[in-house]
Amino acid sequence: MQLRRFFDPRLFLSRAEAFLMRAEVENIVILGIGGPPGAPSPPLGEGCYLAVVEDVGEVVACAVRMWSDRVIISRAEQEALEYLWATSP
């Protein structure tokens, strides 16, 4: 497994969108972080965290912290969540 961090919401979504769309309703908040199509990327708050966990090149988990101390984590297998927890700051 590998953790990939992003510092631009649009780049994050370009990597994570296909995975997140498998459960669009569950992941709607994460999917909305890039703002409306064609709009500039929203400003990132201090401490922003955008990450995907990949396993053999496939996204298997996502985590987002944009403007607060709250983190949103996608549904994922236990192994991916444990890896995310172990490798996140």
C-alpha cells in the first residue's frame, strides 16, 4: 500500500473521483471539495489534508480535512484504514 497526499483539491479529485463515485451518495461531501465545475479551486485552510491510499495502483481509501479539525474518511477495508491511520500525520 501507498499513501499519496495532494495539496490541490482538483488534483485530489482527479485521482480519487472514480473510487468515490462507486458510492456517490456516501461520498458527496468529499466529491464536493473541488467546488463547481469550471470554478477556481477553493482556498485550502491551514492544516488541510487530502490523501488517498492506493493498493497496486488502485485507490482503496480517501481522507479529507479541509477547514477544521474534522476528518472525513471514505468507507474502506480494515487494512486500508489501518494503513491510513499509521501513515497520516
